[in-house]
Amino acid sequence: MMRTHYAALFALAAAGCMLTPARFEQPSPRYTNANRVRIAVTGFEYDQFRATGAASSYGAAAGSSTVTGSGYGWQANGLSRAGAAWGSQAVQGEYVTRTLAPDVAVAFANTGCFQVVMGPNAKPDYVFEGRADGYKAMGALRVLAFVEGLTLTPLFGMPILGRAEGQASINVVRVEDGTLVGNFHSRVPLKVVTTLYTARSAEAEATATARNFAIRDAIEQAAGAFCGRPGNTLAEVH
């Protein structure tokens, strides 16, 4: 039994596997008889690095020396050579602002609770302004990876347990009078099984996945508040 457990753990680690919380393995609730609320979705911005070029530098040096000596009854010759080469390469780029708002708008519409309107002439009843991010929470993973790097265990791809966290927040503004009438906040931790070889890519994937889970949770909260009961509105939810 224990051998089977470790075999499964090694298999997960080799793939850089994330342990999805059970609730996110189920489809999101869908409201089929709701009076759809007209909303616009804004925000959900993030910075992404974009490469614009690369710079490199290389150098080399070489030298040699000859030593000759002699004395009564002996003679010696010596020759030494030395050389070195080095190089470096740096990626040039800039951070640009991206937004997840169009994708989040689709997710809102798919709940069946909201009618998403877009464009300068759109007239929503509410504006949903969101922000979301994923964070690395893998300090222990880095310590273990360092220790692993000093031993022979990297040869066997020892599994390392890590953690990421996603957070999302949505402010709800009533367009009629510009009043902030509600906020939905979500925080989702996510466990990761990885190895020294896959740790970097696993971190990036885990933080993005945790962020997306947090967004989904906040959307489900909003749908439940607006459409959880017949004729329900946000103002009735406390």
C-alpha cells in the first residue's frame, strides 16, 4: 500500500501536478429562470513581460609562458598555456498591461444570471470592477529544492510539495447613482506536487490556476447574491 502511494506521488511530481480542490472539479451553478441583470465588466488587469530584443557579449583571452633554467649538471625547460572565454546574454523587453475582463465577462454570462453589455453605448445596471492575482507560497519548496540540489536525490526526481494562492475581489457599483453597493472577495489556496526539474514551470502554472479559481469563486458568489432566490437583488443580501 505504501509503495503504491509513493509511486502515485512520483507520477504526480513528474508531471508537476496540481491538486484541484474538490469543489472546482464540479461545474459552476447555472441559473435558468433568472431575470438577467445587465452588467459591464471592467478591471482584472495584470502586467506581462514582452520581449523586444536581446543583447549579448562575449570575450576570450589566452596566454603562454616559457621558463628555461640550467645549472651544474642539470637543465630544465617548462611551457605553460592558459586560456579563458566568457559570454553573457540578456533579454530586453517591457511590461505591458493586459486584461482578463473579456474572459471574465463570458464567465459571468455563462452563469445565466447576468446579461453582459459592452461598448461605449452600453447601458448596464451595474458595473463589476475586478482585480485578481496569483501568488507563490512555496518557501518550503525552495529550501527543500536547495537541499535536494546538494544530494543525489535529483537523480531520482524526489517529489516536493508546494503551494500557491489566488485572490480575487469584485466591487459592484450601481450605475444609476454611482453607489458602491457590494463587494465579493475570494481566496483559494492550491497545493502542488513537483520536482526540482519542474518547480519553475509548476509555480507559474499554479499561480495562474489559483487566480482563475479565485475569479470563478467570486463570480459564483455574485451570481448567488443576485439570482440565488427568485426576484433577489444585491440590495436584499446582507
